[in-house]
Amino acid sequence: MNKQTKIARVRNDGRWHSRGSDWSTPQDLFDKLDNEFHFTLDPCASKWNAKCKRYFTEKEDGLKQDWGKDVVFLNPPYGKDLKSWMEKAFNSYKGGATVVCLVPAATDLSWWHDYAMCGEIRFLRGRPRFITREGSWQQTFSPSVVIVFRGCDY
């Protein structure tokens, strides 16, 4: 039987962390990016952690919504659906949106090679301190990066 490490089990289980994935982006990191991009849509939000006036909750399913020509801030759940979120970001970029993604630096995974490497990659120093619904901070198992899709050539 193939015995996985604890980190591999958690990543493959779709949680990336035992405290779930409904975390808020650190405000200082968001503000820095927002000052540069002026976001209009947060498609992966909860009412308590939305970063933009216009946002989609899990119930509204941002994967099924049209991101149009918005300037999108994407901090997707770091779990099993991450590939779908990156595919949506890339396809929305091809459709005219600007999409800025805060994602794990998972250079060994297929979505990284299929989508992330097509964008501008900004490596972050250290790991962001995400805020949980309860108000405590959490860090991920892996470093995070910012991937920028803009200036579509399609």
C-alpha cells in the first residue's frame, strides 16, 4: 500500500489544512494589490470576508458565473477544486478579464504548468497570515504566490 505523508494526505483530501478553507486574505496584502489593480470582483468570497463590493459566495458558485471584463481578485479555496479555479481564471483572462490569483506555489501540480506558468508569477516572501472566521490567523502548508493574468493577446 502506498503510504503518503501527512501533508500529501491533507493536500489530496482537498483541505490543505485541518481548519478548512474559508479564510480571509490578509488586508495589507489585498490593499497592496488593490492599489495596483483596482479590483471589481471577488468570485471566491463569503459575506464575512469579501474584498470587493461585487462578490460571489460558495452558493452562487463563482466558477459558473461570467467574470466578463472585470478586474478580479481570486483567492480560491486551496483544495481539490483549485485546478478548476485556475482554469476559470485563465479562460476569463482570454475573454478579457484581468485576474490576479493568490494561490499556493505548487510547482509540481498540473494546474501550475497548465495555467500559472502562462501568467506573471510574483513570489511572496514568507507566508501570508490568513484570517479565519473566528478571527485567528492561519498559514498554509506551502508558500503562496500571486499569478497575474492581464493584457490578453488572444
